[in-house]
Amino acid sequence: MYCVYPHEIRRVRDVLKLGYCLINILYEPWLMSAKIERPVIRFLAYPILVVNQFCWKCGMIRQALACMP
């Protein structure tokens, strides 16, 4: 199964994958908030979406660390 975060940092691809994982915390909420029509609500929704994305990534990493031997 494909995973958005690298399991280890050994190659250039792993570094790029880690960078994508970190940048995605800000980029994906921006794409989601861009779909909201009213600018005021878009402005208010963006920080909430960023926190949501950050918590989701932390949960993924926590679950991955719990599965490691």
C-alpha cells in the first residue's frame, strides 16, 4: 500500500516524499478552502482545515510508529 510519509530517509525520493508530506499540511487545506465561495468564510476555514490536516498527519505517524517492532 502506498504511504504518503517515508518509512526511512535513505534516498532522494524519500526526502522528496517527506517534503511533500510536510508541504501538504498547508497545500491541501488551501485547495479545499479555494472551493468556498465567500472570501470571509474561506479565510476563516483555512486555519481550521490546516489544524485538521496536521492532526490527521500526526495520527498517521503515531499509528505507523505503534506498528514498528
